Amino acid sequence: MTDYAVLLKANGLKATFQRMNILEVIEKHGHMSVEDIYEEVIKVHPSLSLATIYKNIILMQENGILVEVPIAGKKSKYELLKSDHMHLICTECGGVEDKMCLDKTDAIFHELTEEEHFKLNKRQVNLYGVCEKCQETGA
Amino acid sequence: MTDYAVLLKANGLKATFQRMNILEVIEKHGHMSVEDIYEEVIKVHPSLSLATIYKNIILMQENGILVEVPIAGKKSKYELLKSDHMHLICTECGGVEDKMCLDKTDAIFHELTEEEHFKLNKRQVNLYGVCEKCQETGA
DNA sequence: ATAATTGCAAATTTTTTGCAGGTTC
DNA sequence: GAACCTGCAAAAAATTTGCAATTAT
């Protein structure tokens, strides 16, 4: 369980309980859209406004706490910054699961970008398909 | 040079010149946002409406002609459907370049998704960084 | 001739902004 | 106490919709 107050302060932001609520909800669910966050967070803190969520998502991205996960055909989701991983995105249920990268892919990405003299800073791998649960249900 | 009329009909859509204009502009520039497309396309065809672009982008995605490229921190761009490739996205100039995948990555993706019993349908690799041109300029 | 498509204008949805009052450090 | 944050309401931006006129096949 992350200590959100510490995390926020370590990244130069004040530890308001709105922010802690937002982080808590995102960590609990893993990947959430703005609307998802709003719906969850107002259960705990009904007066928390959408504007505050928007402002803080931007701020927390700038301060290296949150990361955007853009998804084809859907609204972006947000997750806590963590070590590099891929996303397995189920096109049936909309679920997103993290999957650690092998270092193999990393080596390939570096090799390929070096060929283009491209300075690689961030990788983002989304694999779309059907998760195990939905395969069972759909059958 | 693609024959857009053939491409459209082959995919079950009527070959209107609005659609052909849209496809032409996208192919010429490679990757474009809705707004990018609009600005380019009205140069040739000033009465073409934004609503038509929205409607057609959705239709053409459903019919396997266009693909969305969602990008962190920006509006999605759209490209013609083509063989699998990665995107090198320059965070300085916003440019997007295609880079063919080695089959190596593909093998790894399949291996990793199989571990999770995930049925893999589509891959999307975005590599963010600074392109050669912007590195020179910035120096 | 028929069914699909366009462009407009209006509606809806999403995101951003300004600012007064409240909170954190 | 100073700087930063929040929530509200309003504004702006992005996307969708309905429909009459037009166009492709």
C-alpha cells in the first residue's frame, strides 16, 4: 500500500485528501478513465469536482506520478507510474492488465530506434485481444 | 499511389469524392488528427464539413480502411491500414514515423500473451522520444 | 430508382478556465 | 502568512445527431 502523502510531497505536490483519494482509487482499480475516477471517488467524497480531477490528472502527469494509457476506440485511462510493462487490453470487457516486459523487447526497441537515430524515452505497448475470462464467457 | 475508389468499394463503401479526398490527405501525410484532416481537405474542397470527416473516420475504421493511432497527451491520429509496424513519436515536433517490426517482437508478444491465455488480435507499439531532426535543431 | 451520403445547424459531451473561499506547509 | 488548491459556474472545444437535399450505383 503506497503512502500517497509521501508520494505527492516527494513529487512537489501538496498532499490534499482529494489527491489522495484519486490516487487510492486509481491504484485500487489499476487503470481508470476520468469518468471512472470521478464515479469512484465521489462515493467517498461526494463534493469532489470533475474539474479537480482534470486539473490533478494533468498535474500528476507533469510531476511523474501518473501515466496516461491511450487506448484505440476508447477514452484514455490513467495508471500510477510504475516499471515498464505492456498492456493487455480486452476488447470485450474493456479490462486492462499489466504484463511485465521481457528485456528482450527492450533490446529490440533500442536497436530499431538507433537505426533511425531516434532518441528513445518512453515505450508504450498495447496488445488488444480477448482476455481469458471473456473467452470462456463468449464460448 | 492507391486507387481510393477501388479501396472504398472493395470495403463496401461508396466512392464519394469527400472520402477520396480524406484518404488522399491521410496517405500523403501519413498520420493525421481529425483537425489536421479537416484543415488539409478544405483546401481542396472548402465545403467539406467536419461532421462528414467524423462520420467517415468511424465508418472507415469499421470497414478496415483506417486505423486509429492513440497518442499520449495528444489527439488520436489516423492512418491507412497497413502491415504491422511501430510508431516513433517525436515529443518535440509531434511527428510520427512508421518503423517496420521485426518478427522478433511478434514472437515475444505471442509468447507473453499465451502465458496469460489472452487471445491476441492487434498490436500497437508507440515509442516516444526525439527524432533525428529535432535533436539537431535542439542542439 | 434506391439506398447511401452529405452539409448544416443544433444538441451533447468533454475539457478548460477564472475566481472566491479554504487548506497545506 | 504565503502559496497553493478546491469547487463552482461559465466558457470553450470536441463529437454526435437529425434531417432535407444530393449523389453513387
